Amino acid sequence: MTTAHTESTGARPLTLIAHTAFLTGRLMRTLWRTPTFLIVGLVQPVIWLLLFSRLFRSVVDLPGFTHGDGGFLRFLTPGVVMMTALFASAWAGTTYLQDIDRGVMDRLLTSPASRAAMMCATMAHQAIQTVIQSLVIVVIALIAGATFPGGPAGVALTVLAAALLTLIFSALSNAVALLTRQQATLIAISQFTTLPLMFLSSAVMDLQLAPGWVRSVAAYNPVEWAVVAAREAMAAHTDWSVVGTRLGVLAAAVAVMGFLATRAFRAYRKST
Amino acid sequence: MVAVRRAQTALEAVDLVKTYSAGRNNPPVRALRGLSFSAAKGTVFGLLGPNGAGKSTTVKILSTLSVADSGSAHVAGVDVTAKPHRVRRAIGFVAQKPGTDPMATATENLLLAGRLHGMSRHDATARARELIDRFGLAEAANRLVSTYSGGMARKLDVALGLMHRPQVLFLDEPTTGLDPQARSEMWHEIARMAADEQMTVLLTTHYLDEADHLADRLAIVDHGTVVATGTPEELKSELRGDAVQIELAEADDRAAAVLRRVHGLREITMDGCTVRGRTDDGARALPPALAALDEAGIAVASATLARPSLDDVYLRHTGHALQAPGGEDLKALEAAK
């Protein structure tokens, strides 16, 4: 049975880790050579962070705004971190589309590289970018005058939440890329999903001030899980059960999405 | 007996069928309609046919990239449907389109391929250096592949396929799009590595001269099935006598009928302005053929006699001529020889 299982996945755990490392290394090398996307991807969040925190400075004074301690900038920072992670990871499938286009995908698929490793590598590549971008955003928020009572641990957990969110949505984006193989479709689906997910969360607005149905929907929104975990971790009196449960469901969602996205390789093979 | 046969067979395809959907309003495309062939270990086997004959689809199924609707295939003795990952360890795959990472150097491309095949860093580095030297890429080894010429990138593709010393190498139209000089070099390399590396090569091509030059055995593929198989010499010797080819000044449907009445000429076929036939003695049959055409008032532009070529084999088995590969290929062939 063990043999049969090994046969069907085509990789032992050590091989899977090694292959993931080789393939992630390839993607990181490309990122190092052309860091344009990483840098350009930071322009928008930084503008939001600095503009919104001035523009909506007074919303924290609204009655019912329960997370206003430390000002709107402290409230907004985790939201902007998650927005950046979400928008960037929705594009993750582009790497696959380029590989398909250049024939690299076919060569990898005929090599012993396991499908799981190919999926993990693109997800890890995206998560590493998110870690870098999240840290830059937090530093800019600090320079702009934000304070985070949660300290370095709070920041670390914020980055972790952003990375988990990235893993979920980059897996989804990869699956869409494998199933549709079209840039236009990938962009359309990304845009239709990311904006609603952002506004159906407390990324930019306290949900106590939102209609009840938005709160109900947000309870199932991974973006909300990540925002809540991060905001709680960076707050003064952290409720660790809130942070723990949110990170837990995020991690579970990563496993499910990663598995489903890896299955998309089968559909790709069928239609090749 | 089956086991013994299989041990000496590197590639075996039996009754492969593959259908592609062609959109909602179109009937599905039947790329393969029961294609079968087998290739012995250590040989170069050619699949010869025009674009769309099903050559690439066959390669995709054998290299585990695609799955057949029905039929079975074994590569290096392993069933491609049941154990695709074991097949992947045994094969090198050079697709029709490039498969190199343009944002990496030749060395980086090769090292990644070697490492994915389980080679140690040390072995992979040594092998990469060897292949880079052999394919004349030493000067460009540490340049991004995006700066390479088409010929250089193609060589790197083949080098990538060879990195882990595969038992079976798939070369899907390795010289398409190359200039004559690069094609001649590629032929030279393929012939040499097939001899040096003791591996089985499945070569697809739509160049007759390429198949004739490189393949030990070949199968002629047309509309998704194998219509003839054998060594190039066997296939050519199946055709008795000389090939007669007459170019008419302008297309004339009567020409075929006129020539069929000429004694000693047989297997007359017409393709536009070209009339082809066979004869046991070309030198004797040609004058009456030209006289008969002249009598019928059909103007002749030129007439040639030739020993049978793969072109004739192809024509005979498929009923249509393969696109003429063009003069530069002959020069490339000469240079390669």
C-alpha cells in the first residue's frame, strides 16, 4: 500500500521539499533580477496608507467605532497589509501562464518534479514577496507616526497572517491559470473577487458601523480572518484566542486550496 | 516471450486514440485514430508526417504530458498511464517549442533540470559543463537565455533533455525554424549523441531528408495513423523502379489519362502541375511519355527521373506529397555528412 501511495504521488516527502526548494530558488532568482513588480506593487498601498490615514482621520471618532485606539493609521495598517497581499497573490497565476507560454511548464511536467512541489514553489515565491512588502508597509506606517503596542511579536504575526492569506489566494490564482490558461480570464476573475473581499472585511472600516449582513458575510471571509488576527496581535491587550483561531482557519484554508489547486494539473493534462 | 520482447523495446504504442474538443460549434478533432508503432532500444526512430498528422500528440502521450482516450503505451518498459512518474525519470523531453527559462542562464537551466532528476550538485555541475562545451555554448553559458539566438536556444533545449542521461529522448521537430547552418549542426549533434549516449531517440519531423539522414527506422504518420513503417532503405526498396516526374507548363487533367496509356509507366498520380509515375526503366519510358503528351497538345515544362526517395514512399502511402523542404535543406544535409 505504501508503495502504491508513493507511486501515485510520485514523490517522497524529502523529494517534495527538495523540489520545492529548487523551484522556489528559480523564481526567487527571477524576482532578484527583475524586482520591478515587487517595488511597483508597493506604490499603491503606500499611497493608500498615507492618504487614507489623513483623509479618514476622523472616522475613529464616530460613535460605534470600537477599534479606534491609537488612531486611524494603526487601524488601517493591517488592512493595507492584507489588501496588498490579496491583490498581489490574485496575480500569482501569471507565473504559470508565462511558463505555459514559454514551454517551461511542459518541460517541468515531463520531469520528475512533483505537481505538489510545482504548486508549493509558486505559492512560497508569492508569500516571500508578501513578507517583504508587509514589512515595508509596517515600517512606513511607523515612520508616518503609527504605534503598535503589540511590538515585534505583533508585527511578526501580522506578516504571518498576510503570508497565509497570500498562500490561499495564490493557490486559487494558480488553479484558475491552469484551468483557463488565459491572462484575460485570470485578470477578470481576480478583479471580480479581490475588491468585494476587501470591502466585505474590516480592512478599511470597522464592521460595527457596517450593515449586519456584511458582518455575517465577513465571518467567512479569509481577508477578514487575516485582518482581525493582525489587528488583535498588534493591539495593546491581545486576546490570543482570537489570533489563534483566525490563524488556524487560515492555515486550514491554505491546505485545502493548495490541495485543490494541485488537482488542477490533472485537468491541464487531460486537455493537453 | 512478451517480457523478452518488451525488454528490448524502448517504445511501444498500441492503438492510441486521442480526440480534442474544438469549441462548441465544431466537431471534435481526432488527432490520433489508432496509432501503433514500436522502437527497439538504442535506435533512432522517426515519426514522419506533415503538421497535424498526430506526431506531436503521440510524443505528448508517450512523455506523460497528455493522456490518450484509449490504447496503451510503454516507455522504457513502463506503462505511461499507470506509472507516469516512473516514465518521467527515464525520459528527456525536447518539445517543438522552446522549453528554456529565458530569465535564467544556460548553466542555471541545466542545473535545475539535473537537480530535479535527483543528481547531486557536484554531478549536475560537471554534466552541465560537459553539455555546454559539447553544444558550443561555453561563451554564453552565464548569459540569460533571453539574449540567445534561436539556434543557441534550441541547442540548450536539447542539452536540457540530455542532462540526466535519459534512456529515451523525445525530439519533437528539433530543427524546425533553424537556419540551414544551425540545422546542419543539430543533425550532427543528434547523430553523435544517439551513438555516444546509447539511448533511444524518438524523432518527429516533417523533413524527409532529416528522417532519411537520422532515423534507423521510421513510421510514416498520416491523419493520426501509421501508414507505413520500416528502415528508410526498406521503405524505398518497396517501390520498384524509378520515379518519373513531369512538370506541366499548366495544369491539365487529361495528362494522367494520357500517361496511363503509355507502355511501361504505372502508378500515375497528379498533384497540380506535377505528374508522377513509376517505371522499371526510366530512360526507356520517358521519351514515349513525352511524345504522348506532345501529341495530346499538353505542354511540358520539365521532366526528371530519380531513384526512389522517401518523398516517393510518402506519396505512395498517403496519396499526397509532403511539402518540399526547400533547397537549403539539401545543402544542410551535405554539410552534415
